[in-house]
Amino acid sequence: MNITKIKDALYKQATIFQTGGFRPTEELGESWIGKVLWGKEREAETYSSNYDPIFTIFLNQLPYVPRELNRYQLITVYMDFNVFNNLNKDNLVSYFKINCYTHLDGLQKINKQSLKIKSFPLTPLIINNDAPSWEDSDSIAPDIENAITRLESDEGMEYYEDIVEKIYSTHKVGGYPSFTQSGVSFGEDYSFVFQISSDEKAQFNIVDSGSFYFFFNQEKQDWIVYCDFY
């Protein structure tokens, strides 16, 4: 297996986000960091004041969405900032409220603003070359990993120079988690579907340029949230 075939087998599509840079409309379809603009008022009011509105993703407006999220049009995320005192846990989902909407009918403009993150609209961009970090061996099939190792040994190839074009450590839907430490796997039933990453513009730092990774079990409608950082 040569470099071209490895890339063809390894690369995935994903939607990444650029923070700010345009005048927001605050209308349906606009994704945000630091704000939940749309939802159900009664639902949002049930959350304690500890839960801060941090993310809005309108999936129906994205150029790529993983199949596990195809039935949803909108996801909103609230976070309890006490999560930063408990990052040693394998599953941080108890510090998050994740709302998934299959339809946009009946949603209200609730305009919930984060008290700790600067809010910006997000521009979605499709990529076709998302690749896992080498530390994330669970995301690399054994035959591909063996081919990479062989080329590194026999031909002096370097994974991060000759295979990976870029590791996208940014807000992302689909593709691979951009692990900075040793990757983790929660089994075939829990698929990585999106991540929320440190964002300098939004003044949101996850310890040291880290990310929160969201894994979803479609059958159980269940989430696992994991975090790592440099």
C-alpha cells in the first residue's frame, strides 16, 4: 500500500468552523459559539444557573454531517463549568446538557448568552482530508497502521509530513477527534460525532488548547463526552 492508497483509505470528510468574520443574522440556520439562540424556553429554564449556553449547531445547514446525526436538524449544548474540576473522569456528560431537535417547527428565539465565553457566529467549511493523530491508534485500521509503519521503516516516510495534511483541532462535526494525548475508544456503539475546541477569539480555553469530544450511541440516544489537552 503506497502513500496515495493510504490517504484514500484514511481520509474522512468533516465540517469545520471558522469563528466570526461576518455580520450575524441571528436567524434560524446560524451556528454559534457562546450562545444558544434557538430552542424551547421551558426546556432551557429547567437548567440550573450552573449550565452555560456554549454551542449551537444547525446540522441542516452543514455541508457534511455524519450518518449518526442525520435525523437531527439542530443541536444545542449547555455546559457546567465545574467540569474543569473533574477532567479526570472518563465520561463528562453529566456536566453537559445536549439538546437534539429533529424538526425546527415550534422553536423559539430564546437568545441564551454565555456569561463566560464571547459569542460569535460560526462559518461552516467542508474538508475532505481529515486524518487521525498518530496517537489515536483506535481510529486507524490495523492493515493501514502496518502499511504506515512499514513505509516509515523502509522508505523513511513520516506520518505527519507525508500522510497528514493537517490535524483540525477546531470546532468540528464528523471526521476524527483531534486527540492531543493517547486516543480513546468507547466501542463501536459510540461514534465520534463532533467536538468543541479551545477558541482564542471566543476567549474559551480548555485548560491548554484542548477539546471536548462528543460520542453518540444512536440506538440508545446516549452520549459520552471526553476531554484532552496539551
